[in-house]
Amino acid sequence: MTTTPAPPTGGSLSRRSRLALPWAVTRLGFQRQFAYPQAALWGLITNSFFGLLRVAVLLALFGTRPQVAGYTPQDAITYTGLTQAFIMAFSLFGWFDFMRVIHRGEVTADLLRPASLLGFWAAQDAGRALGQLVLRGLPMLLIFQVIWGLNWPPGPLAWVQVTLSVLLAWGCGFLFRFLVNCAAFWSPDAVGFGRFAWAVLGLGCGFLMPLAFFPEWFRALLAWTPFPAMLNTTVELWVGVTGGPAAWAALGTQLGWTVALLLACRVTLRAGLRRLEVAGG
């Protein structure tokens, strides 16, 4: 009589599989960014040019004043370098990938994967964001450092807070972008809705101008939205405008908005998939 060996423990194998797939998707998303290095180079050149213009505008705003709303001229330069560096990593100019997949019906292939749909797209976007940060973000910071010099986080604790803030800003931003893309379940012309959302994001996250420069009533209004958590919080922690206990409170706010958007994405995605029809099915 032959005895069949006992299979590996199901729970252990399942856990390894659940971790292996997102990691593989993230790695492929990262590698894909290096397929067209010339495009990345020209994108970096373009971002550098507009970065120079933005620095000129901000320094003109300061004039002879040593400080505006807690920002020094050097802080303003650092702000510009950071926001230019995060343009592609955080997809601040828009992201329609999931929307296109829905409209083309390719979302059905994603539903067949042995992973949650939201988790699969999050892993893919994490790899994309990391690739863009390496290709365009870090070189942009180097350019600003060489030309003007940047303010850097002052110590290990500040670096930990900034790193956590970058991760939360990406997570919060991805979930917002995914939520906007889910409009494609209900509208064949959801691109217009997306463009409006990206315009609001650019203003509300502090990309166009530091939020500290806006009137108090406008900042109070934005405090009730997730947009500052998608970029402005990271910048303020980096340059030191937010520090001490307020830094941890800011990270807590970022985490809260990330969790809230995660729940909103799950509910919206579930509702969208219930009404999904592909080829009449």
C-alpha cells in the first residue's frame, strides 16, 4: 500500500500565496516604468522647466519679506521641488487606467484573478508610483538641491514622520483616484467627471500653491476634505511647518482619511460590480 504524503498546511500556503501575488504585481508595475526611459527623461526636463517658473513666481511673491505664512523663501523652494517630484508618483494630473478597463470590458479579466480587485490595482499602482519616484522624483530633488539647495527633515524622527506621510499620501490619493474611476460603472462619459476631480485635487492638495497661503476660511473648508492629506501634509512635515505633537496629529488625519476612502471604495466597487454588464452578460 502506498501512502500519499500529507499536503502542506493550507493556511501557511494560502498566506504565502496571498503575499506573493501582490508583491509580483508591484514588482511588475515598478519594472514597467523603465520600459521607455526617453519618455521619462523628457518628462523630467519638462517638469524641471515648469519648476523653474514656479520658483520664480513664489520668490516674487515673497519680495523682501523673510517669511510668508510660516514659509521662508527656502521653504518655498523646497515646497516647489517636492511638489514637482511627486507629480507622477502621486498622479496629480489625473489617472484613468481603471476607468478605461471598465469601459473596454477588460475588468472581467481582473475579476478572474485570485486577488481582490482593489488590492490588485493598489499593488499595481504602488509599483508604478515607486518607479516614477525613482525615475523622475529623486532626480528632480537632486536638480533643486544643486541649483538652490533644499531644506531637509532635521533628524531621524522627522524622516520617519515624512516617510509615513509619503506612504499615507500615496494611499489616500490612490483610493481617491480609484473612487473617481468607479464612476465609469454608471457613466460612459466618466472622463469629464474625472477631469473635474483632478482640477479640484490640484487645488485642494496644495500643488498649485501652499495651502498656508490661502485665506483662513478656505483652509478651514479644506480641512473637511481628504485633499490636504494627499500632498500638503507631507510638504509641511518635510519643511518643518508642522512639527511636534501637531505632526503626529497630521499623520493621524492622513490615516483617518485613508481608512475612510478605503471603506468608500469597497462600498462603491461592490455597488458598481452589481450593475456591471459585459457583452450583455
